[in-house]
Amino acid sequence: MQKKLTTLIVAGAYLLLVAGLAGAAGWANPDLLITPEALEKNISKPDWVVIDSRDLKDYAKGHIPGAISLGKRVKKALRDSTARVFTDVSKYEKLLGKAGIDNNTHVVFYHGDIKTLTDASVGFWVMEYLGHDKVHFMDGGLEAWRNSGFRLEKNPTIKEPKTFKANVVASRLATTDEILGVATGSITGVQMIDSRSKKEYNGQDMRAIRGGHVPNTTINVSHKDTMLKELDKKTEKMEATGFIDADTLQEKFGSLDKNKRTIGYCQTGTRSTLTYLQLRLLGFKNPANWDDSWRVYASDLAANRPVEASNGQQWYNFDGVNKKLAALEKKIKKLEEAVEEEENKD
């Protein structure tokens, strides 16, 4: 009887731990999310590091007690100047070790609002790419923390340096060569998710030399359409919040095969890191993020990569933009002359 009671207590404790880590029901990998309550209980432990994904100036105004800053927004701190992952893995080892992270450290990323949401998901994906198996994402970020009744602090936290060794999982980074293979049909059995807006996907909103999407893309689901939405009183429209919703993800991605390789992409490989996190939560077996994404794919004209768009081939209108810039410069010059004339009258 005593043995059975002990077993029940241990099982109950385990279920409570999982519930604390899980941000929502219905996840295949609930431990990837963490609730504010679970974070508050663990943040002071020596084997936990919580990273504020915002810029240093925002961190200084108020952050979760015990959280650290990497000195800049995470998507900039963990990528090079071209917004790509570092090719030199030793840079990650030095940076993360200096931040107090080793291979046994639980690492939690949290965001401030919808604008920095993908900074936190960039951090999550990079850590998984480096082979770290103890990384978590706090669903809802600072809003969830405040909603749980917890306070913020302004004093910075600096951790003692440790030694971090990367064990890169190459499959979690999709390459442009692989994407080109899917686009041309030489690689089959791969699902691709375009995480950009519908206008970007169709080629109406152009942010590279060419507009449109990669041929053989499976579905287009804007990263904002995977979040819980609420009515914005200013715009009077339903706007995305910083909370992930299991039911919405099942609706958007439920038709996909979880056993197939599935790759997310966007403009710079940033928004699609959120897609990667969501695929992991749903239990996809071989997900990846295409770090190069559309900006690299559609801006190398010499490569002559295939493109699809709703209205055929779409090209960035440099001539039209130059004419608009010239007209704008004339208007600015006239305004400056008018201001100078008024000043001379005085």
C-alpha cells in the first residue's frame, strides 16, 4: 500500500511538472513551452538562464527578475550582419558560454510584444540547431508574466561564465540548394510552408528583386494567422497577440504529414522560426527553418531560380521607385525653400 501511494505521488508530481512546462493542451512536445508560474519557480536555479529577447534599452526599463540580456535583440545577437546564422559555430560557443550557459542549462526565451515575438523564436531555433535539448519558449511573453501577477525589475543580471559546446543538428537548417531541389522537382516528399503574408506570397508585396514564392510550396500561412487574435480598439480589427493557439495550429497545419520533412520560410528566415517552433510543438518529425529564405533566393539573378506569382513573373520596379524618390526630393526641396523664405521674413 505504501509503495503504491509513493508511486502515485511521484506520478502526480511528474504530471504537475509537465503541466507547468506546457503552455497549452494538445501539444505533442509540451515541454518546449513554459508557463510564467513554472518559470518563476525555476529562474533562480543555477542551471536555468532566462533570456529577454528585446533590445537592451527595453530590458533596462523593466524585465523578468533574474533574466539576462544579450545586449541587443536576439535576432541580431544570434545572427551575423546579413541576418544569417553564424557559419563559425565557435562564435555561438563563446557567446553562450559567456552568458552563463552550458550543455546542462535550461534556456528560456521570452518576448515583449508581437514585434519581438520572433526574436524569441529565433533564439529557440538557433539553440535547437546547435543541438541544445533544454530550450523553452514562454508563450505570451511579458504579457503572460504580468497577467500571472508577477513583477518586473530594472537591475541587470549577469551570470557566471560557463562552457558551451555545440552539437549541430544540420537537418534543422534548410539550405537554398535543398529548396531549389524542391522547386525544380528533383527533391520530392518535402512540405514547404511560406510564413509570409498573402501579398508577399502572391508577389504584390515585393521585398527582393523578384516577387512571388518558391514553386512547389505546399501552403502559405502567415505567422500572424497562427496566433490568438483579439480586437484592437484603435484599428477595430482582430489583431494577432503574442500567444500561440493549439486549435488554430491544428486548423492551419492539420492537413500536413507530420512524418514528412517540413520546411518553413519567409523573407529573412525570421518569421519562419516561429513556424519551426510550432511544428516542433505539433510533433513534426523532421522540421527545419530555411535561414536564407526569400531575400537570398529571389535576389540572385545569376542563379536564375524558378519563381511563381499570381500575376506571372514579378520584378522589383526600380525605375518606378527612382521616379517616386526624385519627386519626393523635389517636394522636400520646395518645403525647405518655403521654410527658409519665412525665416528670412522675420
